[in-house]
Amino acid sequence: MKKNRIVLSVVLALALVLTAALPAFAETEALYHITIPGKGGSLCNSPTYVAYEKGFFAEEGIDVELITSDFEPSKIGLNNGTISTVNGDFQFFPAIQEGIGMSIVDGLHQGCIKVEVLPDSEFQSAEDLRGKKIGVDEIGGTPHQVALLWLARNGISDTEVEFLPFNDGTLEVEALKQGAIDAAALWDPYASVVENQGEGRVLLDIGKDEPFAGHYCCFLYASNKIIEEQPELIAAELRAYHKAQQWIAENPDEAVQLVTSAGYVAIEDLELAEALVKAYSYPNHGHNENVVDIKADVEFFAQALYDVGFLTDEPAEFAEKAYAEIDLNLGL
């Protein structure tokens, strides 16, 4: 009995020690509390969903609140530091030129926009669209910019085509079917759904066609306020994103299952979603695969946007200002 009481006393003492230690551990486990737009339903934002669901943010001591945020609120949040990072494309470049306090800190993936015509259309190339009407989601939006850059590289200026905005992809495709437009610039996965259903034929796929092939289309933008005040937080985020990108690259089928079952992305054709995830060429940092020179890519797109009038800053100067290299060892 005496021996049992001694053992029980030791166990209780250990339990008290461990219990006392738990609040301190819980308090230091989350070193940072941040807000990230992560409820937009975009398949190409999978690194954010995966980093959240697989615990990669938590491993880096980051407690993340995922929110819904459009383009304009995201810019405001980055500028004032209420939003830490945003997955965005080169549509954000003019905002940096205008002085919004954000910088490009990483590249996320390649390809996610297509330009399509009807399956039986006579149009076979960019040159065939001279004098034609092209549908986009918004004037100044990324599909619009993609179409402009592609046409410009093929000798066609913005005055030689007419862009018509549709705030709904279904309406845009219906306009294509009815002949109200001659081509449609569309986001994936809807663009690929249209193609797979035989309702569209691809003229441009930025994941594999020039001048976009081999370049990031989406970048990670960080708040300059947070870069200046907490650079170790941005480094921790990048480490989490790199883990997520590598996991997606190595497990595309599981990634699709995760983001769809958790309700982040609504797409019924999981086989198509997996093909798209593979096509996005997420960087595998562990094996140095699909890792692109970020600053060079920033300058590449800055040059393209400069050529069509979306930027007025010299491309090299813009890249120097827009790209912030983060030391990934900060905070370790």
C-alpha cells in the first residue's frame, strides 16, 4: 500500500507539472496571428488551403484566420498591415507602382487562364482575332491583361480589338455561343470545363504557350508594413507555403481531395482538377523543381505590362522596387 501511495504521488506530481506547463506551451505555440484571404474558391490558391489544413502554418507558429476578400479590399489590407499576404497575379503590379504598400515575396505557380473560341471556329491564332471582339471578366483584370500581352506579342494593338466585360463566366461563354463575341478569355477551372465539354477550343493556355510558358502567373504579395516590422513572420509564412507547394507537387490527387472535401473549391470533376493542379507546376522546393527566378519573372511581366501601357515605370526599376527578398532563416 505504501509503495502504491508513493507511485500515485509521483504520478500526480508529474501530472501537475505537465498541466502547469500546458498554458505556457499553448501561449508560445502561436507566435503570430495573421489574416489571409483564403475563401475565394480558387483552385490555384491551393497552397493557402493546404498550408492551413495540413498544419504547415501552425508548425511555423502562425495562427491564421482565413477570410473572403476581393481585389480592392486586399490592397487596402496589405497597405495598412491588417492582411499579411495575398495570392495574386500581375494585376497587382499597377497598385505597387501607385504606391500601395506591398511587395512580391514569392511565386506560387504557373498557368490558370485560357483564351478560347468555338470548337468549329475558323480562328486559329492571335492574328486571326484582329478586328474581333473578345470577352473578359473585367476591363483591367488579369484575363484582359493576358489577352492584351498575347495580342501585343503577335503585333496586334488594343485599338485593333474590342474587349467586352462579363462578370459571369457562364454569360461570357453564352455570348461566345451566340456570336456576340469571337473569343473568350477565361479563368480555370471554368475554362477547362468549357473545353472538356466541347464548348470551346483553346487558342492560348498560359501554362504552356508563349510568351507565358515557364513563368509564374501568381505571386505571393506581402504587406510592406509587416515586412518592415516583423520580417520573421513573412519568413515563417514562406516556409509554410514552401511546405504546401512541395506537398501539392508530390501529392496532387490528395491535394484535390483535401481542398474539395474541405469545401474550399467547388469542382465536381476531380480528375480535371487533378490535371489542372499538375499543370500549374507548383514549385517543389525540396527537389528544386519548377522553381523560377522570381525577380526575373517580375521584370518579365513588368516589361510586358510596360509595353502595353499598364505600367509607366521602367521594368528593371519596377522589379527592384516591387520584389522583396526574404531571408527564410529569420525567426528560426
